[in-house]
Amino acid sequence: MELMEKIWSKAKADKKRIVLAEGTEPRVIEAASKIMKEGLADIILLGDEAEIKKLAKEKNADIESAKIINPTLSKKFDEYASKFYELRKKKGMTPEKARETLKNVLYFGTMMVKFGDADGMVAGSINTTGDLLRPAFQIIKTAPGISVVSSTFIMIIPNKQYGKDGVMLFADCAVNPDPDSDELASIALSTAKTAKTLVGMEPNIAMLSFSTKGSASHELVDKVVEATKKAKELAPDLNIDGELQADAAIVEKVAALKAPGSTVAGHANVLVFPDLQAGNIGYKLVQRLGGAQAIGPVNQGLAKPVNDLSRGCSSDDIVNVVAITAVQAQNL
Ligand code: ACO
């Protein structure tokens, strides 16, 4: 079974409540209809009810079973505004600013997830990554034992000899511009969890650099060496190694020459990039030049799941991100 099919069938087995904050976006409405038809999740749409229903009619999308909530008219609005004020008052939040902020569907949706009125949120079809992530960072925060929220791309590589039958995880390709060694170790741990719980893959984690096992010395290499050490200390059972160059990580012959004795080199299925420039460029090159399918970014390390869409996404993309979010919610 293809990976996305597996994720769909997991999502269907224990339906979760997913809030789609951009409820007045036509692609979101079409996706909501498909999600409920397939039984992937129960859907909550945020926005003006009359506008959502009008758009659904125009799109011939059946959203009868979706819950529609207009944040400012919601009976939860006052409660959320005061809870948000309490959460952020040390950061200079005032009761007035809290009420104003909660009118933003991204903040309202994130509060629903935080306080158990939804199991996960998906947005980003009309908002930027930063706009989606900021409320998640401020309200939901990181999962226990994790210092930073990060993201992973599930890469489906046409050449099945790489990763696990062509499936690999690349991290972090979308969130942390310049992680320090502690943050890099945390990214490795979160990606290991994503590999196990979302993809069903035992992770072999390569901490990537331009050096393999001391072949170059530079402070950028030191960061990766330090991060590998910290990740091993935090999770002694993980199969993780570094610092490794990309070829040593994934090609057996190169691994035998450059990193003999490594339990990861030559067959890594999780690649942890040293910073966002490398990660973002790396996944896009593999996608465009290597013909890989890139599923994501899947956010990881949050205490509850919130996932981002590309602004160019189709309604089918939204359906898949909702299925992923639902499975993440099951795995909490
Ligand atoms: N994990 C957890 N919390 C975080 C993280 C993180 N990775 N980063 C910031 N925070 C927290 C901070 O601690 C702070 O919390 P506080 O207000 O309670 O003190 C809050 O979030 C805001 O922190 P800032 O440093 O002010 O973060 P800012 O809002 O400036 O930036 C952002 C966050 C937007 C996500 C930034 O890291 C960023 O721009 N990342 C790159 C996003 C991007 O452009 N990706 C590439 C495109 S995506 C693609 O190609 C698929």
C-alpha cells in the first residue's frame, strides 16, 4: 500500500476533529467536503457561516456535516480571549489586545486545539508559514522534552534503493533558520518520532555536514558533531550517526570508504540538515532534479498538531495534510 493510503486508513480508523481555519477559501471548502465524504476526519470550518454556505453551494460541495464557527459570534470567544490574555500577559498582552487578536481565525483555531475543542488545525492556503506558526508557538508550545518546533518533508524517491523502499525524511526544511546544536539534536529526535509514528519506519538518522568523521574541521562541522553527541545522550536507543556527508549517508560504497563501521552510513532514511538553507535547498533539488514527491512540510515537536499548507495548494493537497494531522493527533 502506498504511504498516503496507509495514512488515510489510519486516519479513518479513529476519526479526529480538525479545524480548517481558512473556512471561506473555496479550496478549503472543497477539501472539507472530500474529507467528510471519505470519513477521514470531522471538520470544523471557521468564518462567516452565510459566506461559507454560499461558497459551498457555488462549488457544489456538501459540507452539511461540518461544524461552522464564526469566531466573533462564538460563545467561546470571551473565554478564549481571557485564557489567551492569561497565557501571554507576561509578554505584554492586554485584555483588549487579546480580544482583538482572537478575531484572527488562526489564533482562534489554535486556541480550540489548545483547549481540546479540536484535535488539530490545518491552514496556510492564504496565510504565510510565519503567520500560522506564531500562534502555535505562543499558545500550543513544544511537546515535553522537545526544545523547538521543526518540520519534516516525507520524500518519495523514484529510486527505491534509497531510504526505506524510496521513502526518506528530510528535516528541518521549513522552520528553524539557524538551529544551534541543542536545537539540531531536538530536530533529530522529533524526526525520529515522525518516522516511527507517522511513516511506520524505523529511523536510521544521518546528521549531515560537508565533512565525514573529521575529514574537515570548521565551527560549522563542530555544531553537527555536538548535536549528534547530544541526540545520542538524549535518546541512547536511536540509530543516529554524524557528522556525515550526504553521499556517505546514503551510498553504501561511499560509506564503506568514508565511515567504515557506522551503523547509519550507507543506508540512512532520515537526513537532518545543519540549517534551513541546506534543508530547504536540499529538498527542492531532490524534488525537482530527482523527480521525488515531497509531502509536507509536516510540523513536528508541537504539543498538539498544527500543519501548514502551501499557498499554491490544491484541495487534494489539503485533504492529505488533514489526514496527516489526524494521525499525528492519534499519536499524542
Ligand atoms: N519552536 C518553538 N518556538 C519557537 C520557534 C521554534 N522553532 N521559533 C520561535 N519560537 C517562539 C519564540 O520562543 C517566541 O515565543 P514567545 O513569544 O513565547 O517568547 C515566539 O515563537 C516568536 O519568536 P520569534 O523569534 O519572534 O519568531 P518570529 O515570529 O520572528 O519567527 C518564524 C518565527 C516565522 C517561524 C521564523 O522562524 C521563520 O521565518 N522561519 C522560516 C519560515 C520560512 O520562511 N520557511 C521557508 C519557507 S517554507 C517552504 O519552503 C516549504
